[in-house]
Amino acid sequence: MITFLGGIGLGIVWGWLLGNFDQPQRAPLVVVSLAVASLAMGTTVTWLAHLRTVPPFTIAAVVSLLVHHLWRRELRHRYQDST
């Protein structure tokens, strides 16, 4: 149970960190390096907590990434409209 929750927590943090890199001008090299880092993170989760923790980690990371992306997009729209 604790490894399951740890995988979810790590996925939330990892997805939130990935959400910081949503600038389109950084695309080519950043996307490749983030994909490699995400693969390394998934491999680490598999190594430390076995395969049963990878799905919750992945789901939590994707949901967190989407929430962070939508939040930053909302902030951009809000402050671009007010200036």
C-alpha cells in the first residue's frame, strides 16, 4: 500500500515539474530530454516498487501535468487580458 501511494505521490510531483516546460520555443531538445528523464523515472519506480506501481505513477503524472498545463494557460489568459 505504501509503495502504491508513493508511486502516486512521485507521479504528482513529476507531472507538476514536467508542466513547467510547456514553452513551444524549447520544443526539440527539451522534449527529447524530458522523455528520456521520464523513462528513467519510470524505470526507477519499476526498480524500487515493481511493476504494480507504474500505472498509478503514470496516471498521476499525466493528470498532474494536465492540471498544471491548464492552470498556467489560465494564468496567461488572465494576465494577458488585464494588461
